Amino acid sequence: MEEPQPGRLVALTADGRTLTAEGDRRWTQVGRLPGGGEATVLTAVSARRLLAADNTDAVYESADGGRTWSALHRPTTGQEHH
């Protein structure tokens, strides 16, 4: 099991930017969700693996702490957005 890095924080802004901060340092942008929807949810599965969703019901995964993202699920055309 992967140990989290002590003092490391990860945030996801509404416009999809992934930010990190360690200790008392300032937030630094490390990546961005693809797509263009408004980011709504971020969860850390491990120190490096993150899952995120946006308001188009798309779900993304990052295996490098939020630097790059790949789509796990995109709604089919005609599906109602929430």
C-alpha cells in the first residue's frame, strides 16, 4: 500500500486546475482536467492515484498526483447533465 506524503495537500478548482501544496508553501498548479466541464468532486485513492468528476458526469483518473488525467467515463450523447 502506498503511503501518503506527510503535509501534502491536493485541490481541484472549479475550472479544473489541479493544485498541490506541501507544508506551508503556496499552492502550485500541477495539471488540469481535460474536457471543459466544471470540476465538482476530487478523491484520493492513494498518494498518487486521484479520481475526479465534473458537471458533465465525466469521471477522470490521474496516476501521477494530478499532473495528467485520463477519462474513465464520459456520458453518452443525449444523457441529461446534472
